[in-house]
Amino acid sequence: MGMLLFLTGLLGTGVSVALIVIKAIKKQPKKNAIIAAAVCFVLFIVGCVFPSGDKDKTSTPPAESSTAVNAALPKADAPAEEVPPPKEETPAEAAPSEEVPPDESVEAKFERKVKEYISNNYSQTVLDRVTINPDLGTDADGDYIALVYLTWNVKNKGQTSKDMLTMYSEDMAVRVYDDMPEIQELAVFWTVPYLNNGSAKLSFERNDKGMAYTDKVFDSNFN
């Protein structure tokens, strides 16, 4: 406030003195100019007596909020967040395997295998019976000839049925070669009711490379 009075008085005094000089030269009344000069001079004196208090004031930056500072600083003592241990995966339970009697006969094993082949691979096929005979044509003990009798209940033309039964018989021969090394010869007999009970016989014999054909017969109903 003192600085404002000082500057106003100084400026006003200067202007008033200039007006007094001009009016004196022009021989005009100088009363108003003299009054203005006196007032401005008083303001000048007051401004000098009361200096501005703004100079004494030092601006102090506001203190940061302790809450904000504490929030910004990391909490050294805060406990680390616990991460739960990964759950152990439980392995999938394996499908129970078929129990095989320790004293299972060759015929029982062969019948079980044939039923497995039919269930997994041969559509609309029914097992009628199996027969296991000792193979007297070999010198080794424990060699057998297997006979399997099947019915195929599919309504197809003769040639199509012939092709399908050939494929099924060959597939069974390959599987028997791998699963039952004691079977030296295999004969597969088929009956097809749709073809007037057409019958077929496909025979195989084991050798070093697999099961080879020894006979393949289809009756006239397949023509």
C-alpha cells in the first residue's frame, strides 16, 4: 500500500508542477493546479513514511501434506502379498484294463480277442463260435489252428459284401499275428443272411512276414 501512495504522489506532483508552469506562462488561474500539487506531494510524503510491507513478506511455499507424502513413499514395513501355491494337478484316472485270468486258456484268450476286434472294428458282426485245435503240422509245442465263425447282418450287394468281408478277415489276421503268436493258422467263416445265407471262408497261415492267404472261397450268392 505504501509503495502505491509513493508512486501516485510522485507522479501527481510532477504532473501538477508541469500544469502550474504551463498556466503561469499562459497567465491562467493556477489555483487548481497548486491544490493538486499539494495533495500529490502529501501522498508522496505518506508513501515515504509508510513503506510497503510486501517487501518484508517472504513467500513460503505451502508444506506438502504429510498424508500425500506418506502415500507416495513405499511402505517398507508392509508385508508382501502372499501368493497361494499352485494347485497340484491330479492325473486323470486311467481306464481300468480288462482283467485277464492267470490261467486263461488259449481258446478263451482267442475268443476274448475276437470279441474285442468285432466291437471296435467290424460293424453288425456277430460271433457265433470259435474253435482252437492243436497244430500237428509243426514240431513246436503250443502251436494252434484257430477257427472263427461269424455272421454279418448288413444288407449289401454280393460284390460289396465280398469286398467288406475280405477286408475284415485280413484285418483280423493281422491282429491275430500281433496279439497271439501261438496261432499258426487262422480260418474265418462268414454267413450273410441277406444273401440267402451266403457263406465264405478265408484262411491264413503264419510266416516270417505275417499271415498269408492259403484259401479264399465265396459261394455263388456273392456273385
